[in-house]
Amino acid sequence: MLEHHHVVSSTNKGARAAPLSQQALATIQQAADAFKTKGNARITATGHTDTTGPESYNMALSLRRANAVKDALVRDGVPAQAITVIGKGESQLLVPTGDNVREPQNRRVEIVIQ
């Protein structure tokens, strides 16, 4: 089965769970459009963080990020029941770093449409 992958970056670390940027919203809209053209599909939104802060905090933060993307997908017409939300915290770094390193590329939500 062909999958569509979209990555929403969360580069505003100041608030740690900053509102979605215009670029992020555009990516989410593209994912929603891909979902609508695919028909009977499922979406997984997986949140990730960098290594700044405690691991337990980052796990919760990754879930908040993924849920923010889910909420935006729903606003863009994707049924909530078609979306699964997962938080990975700092367990799957895109750019390997040590502990307490701010790395914008690690702060992201990956959207997979199957």
C-alpha cells in the first residue's frame, strides 16, 4: 500500500508547545488533501522532541504536538476517528545529539497516510 509522508516542523522552542506556524499549517493542509484523495485511509501523527528537558516532559510534549496536528487535520476536514496520535518523545531523534541539546529538526510531527 502506498504511503504519503509529511513532516511538520515545530521550531519555536521558546514556548515548547508553540502554535503551529503558517508553514506547518500549509503542510497539514497538504496532508489533509492527500487523505481526501486517497479514499479509505488512515493517518498516524507521531510527535517527536529534542533532548532538552526531562524525558517524561518530552514524552508529554510530543503527544501535545501530535494532538495539535490532529486538531488542525480535523479542522481541514479529516475525520477525527481516522487519525491515530503517537508520542515518541526524544526516543527517535532525526539528528542524533547528546542530552539537553536544542535541535530544531528533532522537534517535529510526522504524518503518515496509509
